[in-house]
Amino acid sequence: MKVIVLFVFVLGALSAAGEVFFANVGGKVTLNCGVSSYRHTLQWYHGYDLLHTVYQRGYTRRGSVDLAWRSVMRQTNLEISSVKETDAGEFTCSADGTYHEHSLFVVSVSVSVTPSAVLKLCDEATLQCEVKHLPQGCEVKWKSPNADSPEWPSTVQLKPVTSSHNGTWECIITCDGKQLSKSITIKEPPTSTTPPTTLKNITLFVTSVQGTANDCPLGLSCWMWIAIGVCCQFGMLLIVCVTVLCKCMSRRMVCEERRPSNVYV
């Protein structure tokens, strides 16, 4: 009986209750080890993968997995940057042989719109709040801006999108007494009465040209009229030259035909 009691006591000393941490995809999170100091060695694991080993003398060793290179040690804590969905899971902090188990939940919120990427009335939209490594007993739900239907499940199908869906939607994750929220805003684009961009650019171009032509007709620049005049004069000169050349060639041919030919007896 004493042996059983001693065994239970040793297990309790070697393992301490852990914490639950939340992180957003692409964000940053700091996992607390559970101790502020250690005598010999401190190690962090993600599952069975070794991330960091720190010795009291100052020597450190980094693991070879991707997560090890995206994380750094902050005293006894582990700071993870550019969080990925694969980072979710169990983490272990070992301080001088005492293990502290922690859990990391990674939250991913996405919105897909059909048929295009621009949300419009009467379109279909899907709001999805996904949490990786979520244990039983935890709850994920959407809180909508509509007071008539404030709560929705983790996946919301808006078929079709109406003006009542406008506003801030909040994804709320509740687990182990902790709560994390991530919000997105749905806003329908305003109805545009302006002409297309191409026509608008053409209108602006014509307006700018008219603004620089105060005394010239038809709204064209005076320099354009000068260029047109020069081109016309050059064309007329070319026509005159061609006409004179043709007449000279015709006269020459006539003169050659009238010239008497020499007759030899």
C-alpha cells in the first residue's frame, strides 16, 4: 500500500497541470512553461519533436523541425511566430525533469463568396471558423450583428446575402474557461451610378484637354492645330510637286514623238 501511495506521489511531482493557449493563423503566441527558473536543463517539445534545449551554463540546442526555426526562447517561455495550422497540438516544457503539458489551439477564419470574390446582394457566402486540435467540451460559434439571430454555428451559410447580414461577425471559441474571439466585417459595396472606369478616364482626358485650350476651336490644343496646318501644307506641296513632275514628263514624251527621224539613202 505504501508503494502505491509513493508511486502516485512521484507521478504528481513529475507532471504538472498545463495551460490552454489560442493562436490565430499567421499570428504570434507565447507559451508559458509554468516555471520561472531551473537548475540544470530546460526543454520544449511539440509532441515528440524536440524544439529547444537550454542548459544552465548557457549552451543551447535547436531542433531540426520547421517549428523550431519559427520559435525562440524567452527565458523559460516559448514564443512562436507565423503560426501555422500544423502547430496545433500538445507542447511539453521539461524543467529539470518536471514536465508541464500544454495545449495550443490554432484558429482559422475564412469567408468564401459565390460566384465572385466581391460580396454583393443575392450572392451566396460561407463563413467558416475552424479550430485545429479542439478537444471535446469546447464550443465554437458565430455571433452575428443581427439581434434577431445573434448566434450561429461554426459554419454559416448565407443564401442569399441580404442587407441584414451587414456588420461585424465575431467567431467565439470557448474552451476550459478561456475565450478567444476573431471578427470579420461584412459590408456590401455601395451601388455605383458612375460610368465605367474607361469612360471616366476618357471624360477626364477630354476635360483636361479643354481646360488647356481657352481660345482654340473644338476644344483642341493650339499646338494640335499648328501641327495639323503644317501637315496640310506639306501635303499640298507634295501634290503640287507630283503634278509638275507629271506634266514635265508628258511634254518630254510629246517632243520626242514630233522630232523628225534621220533618213539615210
